[in-house]
Amino acid sequence: MNLPTLASVELKSDDHFVARYVASSEHHLPKLPTFANSIDVFKQSEGIATVFESLPKDVSCLFQGYTAPYNSLTLEHFLNNFGIKLKSTLAIDLLDIPGIYKRLGVSMPEMKFVQGDAGDLTNCADTSSIDIVIQDFILNCSPTVFAHRLLKEARRVLKPDGIAMVSFTDSSCLRSSISIREAVNRLGVTWKPNASGLTELADTPAQLKQLVLNLIGSTLQGDLEDHLIFITPPEGRFEFFQPLSNTIDLIRDAGFDVVDLQRSVGRDAADLLCMRNRCLLRPK
């Protein structure tokens, strides 16, 4: 893997991040999982028809996190197989997704989009108001404390007979011999718990340059021994991985039952083997 220069990181990092999911972009990474990949996996479940045929014929959907441009169209086509119409779509993301799509030259399907914290939907979604909630690998974008908030909020807004489709990568195929705290300390930078990227650690451009040149593409131990952090190219965002059992515990603690779990081996942006998990959840 070719490590990026600092110049590449100083470009619009949000645009780089989203462009990885845009087929027409020079930064497209086809090995990254998308919601379309998740749908293909969910279709392999023997009970998938029973689960979705129990939904109303007109449903509302919430995407907590939205990157690949045509996620909602993928869901709409999938639901059509069960005679279900997608009547409304709400998506929330910290990034200015419509603005990024415009700069990348791609269109965004019709939906209500809110730029904000997907772990706090109090201003845009009522309790028990959504039929389908989708978290497609966004748990890996958040430290554990925030991942728990995402799941709890998904449970709050989901209807009692609704469905959550949650996908995430666990740590089972990944290894590291050094902690991120130790790695950044060696470079003269203080580790900040719950940081989500290199730019949050660096206090000066010189520090950021050192972090970029030494750490991008690395997999390091997080604050807990069985948690790992992968530092993604080219912008230095973190992806967070933990054992499958830990995430299942978070899911259950948030108030969900796992009605189906599909596991598959994939390769991430750095061509590392990884174990991907796709869950269908029901409120307890």
C-alpha cells in the first residue's frame, strides 16, 4: 500500500472519505463494503421474507450515517420484492453529504437530510416513529461510548414492530503489538481518548505531518486491550474494532434482540482480511 503524503491529507478530507464510495471518483475503493453489499448478504437469510413481510406496506426509514450515494434506492428496490413501498427516508450524518455529492458530481436521491449527530435524533425523529433503521458500518466510525449512543437512539425511534439493519466489522482477523497511546507518545503527541482521527490529536502542522507519515495504514491497540484502531488512508480517520461478543452485548443492552446474524470475510481499504457482520434486529 502506498502511504499518502501530507498534501493529500490536507485536501478536503470529508470529500476524500465519501469519494471512496463513488464509482465515478478517482478515489473510489471498490473493496469497501456498501449497503448494497449488505443487502446481498441479508438476502441469504432463510427467514428474510418472514421478517420483512411483517412490516406495513408503506414504511419510513432512517439512515444513521449516509455515505454511498444510492443507499436509499438500494433499500427501495429491496423492499419492492416484498410489496413494500418506501414512503419516506430520513438520513443524518455529521458530514455535509449533499454538498460533498455536489462537488463530486453525483446526485442524491430524494430524502430528508439532516447534518448532525446520529446519536441524538431528538430534533428530527420522535420516539417509536420509524419502521426501519439502518446503521451500515457506522459503528466502526465511533469509539465504544458513541457506538452505544447510536444503538440506544436507534432503539428509541424504532417502532415496536420495526426492524434495524446493523452492519459492522469485528476485530477477529486483526492484530497489533503496540497501543495507539504509545505510538503517538513516541511522536511527541498526547493521546486523547475518544478522538476520531489524527487531526484531533495534532496541535500543530508539524505534529500532523509526523502522525501522517508514521501512522496512516497502521492497526493499533485502543484504550482497551481487545479493542483495535485502524488509521485509514488518506485522511487519517479512525476505524474502531472490537470482538463480536462485545458489540452483541452493546446491541442487547440497547434493547434489541438479534433475529439474524450473517458473517462473511472481506478485505478492507488496506487489503487486510476482516470479518464483516450483518444483523437483523428487533426491539425487545
